Amino acid sequence: MNKNIENLLKKNFWLKLLSLCIAIIIWAYVIGGKKHDVIYTAGLVIHPLPKGYAISNILPNDIHVKLRGSRIAMGKLNKEIAFKIDGSSLLSKKNTIVLSGSYLDLPSGIRVISIHPKIIPVMISRVVIRYVKVLPITTGKLQAGYYLQNINVFPQYVKVKGPKDIVGHLSVITTKSIDLSHYKKGELLMVALRKPTKLVKILYNKKVNVSLAIVKSK
């Protein structure tokens, strides 16, 4: 009986092996070729902008994209995908970008099903530099029997750079909070400045000197 089984296996061995290989290939194609949907989080890159201009509104950090494709095609997809927009075409102050798959670098066989948000408003403004007054911010209370007679800051003004739409409306740059409950006498502090928005850059002075004139009540 074992001899018969051995002869059966040897008979047309290569033909059987070829059939097995074909079956495996067909199975892999069916499994890998089946379409399925995957939701990705994409970034947004707008570059280059017209010379001397900057984006003056907050853009979404994450854009949700539903993609459809085979498992094989999805395996070729870079997990960090981004909509890449040619910013040199943004010549007006207010622009509206309608996102589509044409702004994504996707492997063949992958189709975009949905994008959210799909419509992105983009505002651009000339880049300006100006001096803005520094305002020290305090929190907490002094210990009993003491009061804040005066508070001085140096430098009193710092230079900032950013879109005119934003920088032009900045009245002050504030310091990070100074907790008065930690002090009971005059102090000279080095305090960091609080960035008003990520679209504005504080030039040179990231910290300022703050002088606290704290005196004892009579």
C-alpha cells in the first residue's frame, strides 16, 4: 500500500508541483487583490510661497483621507502622506484650495474615496518686522505684609517677524507667568517670552529681564 502511495506521488510530480504553484499564486492574488478601505491622516505642505509672503491663518494639522486599494498596493504606500500644494500660485490675499488625490503621491491602484476637510481657506500676507512692547504677566499673591511697588522689564520692546495681518495687530508680547507667591523681596529675573502664535517669530530676544520691586508694608 505504501508503494502504491509512493508511485501515486511520483506520477506526474512536476505537473502536480506546477499546479500547486499556480494555486498559491491565484490564492495570493485573490487575497492581495481584494479591495479594501483604509483611513490615513495626511499632512498639508504649501511650498514655495511668493517671495516676501507668509501664510496668515491657521491651517489644519491633520487631514483625514479614505483610500481604497488592494493589500499589495497599500503595502507600497508611504504611511506619512501629505497634500503638496504649489504655493507660488497663491497670488491673492484670500485663496480657497479644494483638495484632491492629484495633490497626493500615491502608488498606482490606490483611489481616493473621501477627504476631510476637503476645502481649505488659505490667507497670505506680506512679511513685516516691527517692534512690539513687552508686558510682564504675574500670578499668585505676595506673602502677607509685602506689596509689589513696581515692575520693570528690559528690553521694553522686542522685534518680531510675521504676516502683516497678524503682526500689524499685535499690541504686546507677554512674558510667561511670574508667580509672586515665591518672592518676598526685590528680585531680578530672566523670564521667557510667550510666543503669540506659531505664525509669528520673536527675533533675538527669547527672554527678558524683569525687575520686581517688592517692599514690606509699614
